[in-house]
Amino acid sequence: MGRKRIAILHTTPATIEPLGRLCGEKIPGAEVKNFLDDTILPEISLAGRITEGARYRLYAMMQMAQTAGADVLLCACSSVGETVEEGRGLVRIPVFRVDEAMAEQAVERGKTIGIAAALETTLGPTARLVERKAGERGKKVVWEARLARGAQELLSQGKLEEYDRMVVESLMGLESSCDIVLLAQASMARVLPLLPKEKRKKFLTSPESGIERLARVLSI
């Protein structure tokens, strides 16, 4: 596989290092181009929806990624994944969501699916993605959402121990009632090593599965 140029759209700096590291491991020789706008999440969180301004800036970043010579574009944020999908026609390069492979795995492995998030705007897009993947497979699933309210602010403030503790509590609250639990935001994957070792297989994160999916696509 030749040298590939991967553009990653971020709405928080927390996803830059882990996704870049995974690209280095899973797609050797890849050149990663990061595009970050950390104003989007606070804006849509306050509005409770994707605003016109956030949509415009996302589409502008997508076009910037293309003009920067990217071969593919990966959206690292589940809150805006649907919006990025809607903008696929604005660019000539393939566009992917980091959480798509995770949703597919969840539908394959369980009927009762927990969706945990640190930001409320992530819950709806993730639930709709799970429902879409279940529909594509002709499968009926039930999902239960859990919000670690206030955790995203802790992450933004660099209060990582408090963030980790709040997210873990949220995850364990879902574990007992669901077949499988999704960590809806890529930035939540950092807490996986903090969960009980015997229960970790019950939790799915998007960074590794998302980059592995990208690696398979780029190898074709």
C-alpha cells in the first residue's frame, strides 16, 4: 500500500493524539492531516442542535481537507457525523465516520445496546446510526442511553481524573442492563483500561475499529 494522506476532522483536541497513533499503527506510512475546530461542540451543545454556523464550518473544513491533498476524510466526532455524511457531495474524496464500524459491531453482538456519552448532542446521532445499521441487517434492537452530564466540560478543562471517574460510573450503570455498551465519543476510549478486566469485552469504542475499517478500505 502506497503512502496515503488521511484528513481527520476533530471537534476536540482530545482525539488528535490517539487517532494519529492508531493511524501510525494500523496504516504504516500514512500521512495524517488534522483539522480542528473546538468551537463547534460548545455551540451545538448550547443550541441543542447543529447550528447553521457549525454546519458551514464543518463543510469548510471538509473542502480544506480536499484542497490539502487528502485521499480520504475521517470524521472523528460522533455529534457531527450525520452532518459530515450529508456534506459528502461537497468533496470528491471518500468520507467516513469513525463510529460506523463500532455501531455495526454492536448490532452484530447484541439486541440490547447501551449508548454512553459525555455530551448530550452525541446521543441522538449515535442512536440513529445504530438503528440504521440494525435496519440494514433486518435486525431489531433496543437501545438505552446514559449521559455523563458535565464530563465533557471536565475533559475540556483538563480535569482528566474527574472525567475518567464520571465516565466509568456512567458505563457501569449501563453494563448490567445491556448486552453491549457503546462509548459514543472517540474521546471516551481513554477510560477502557480503567474498567474491570473481565468486563471490557462488553464495551465498544470507536477509535480502533474506525481506523481498522479505514485501513481495510485503503488497502483495496
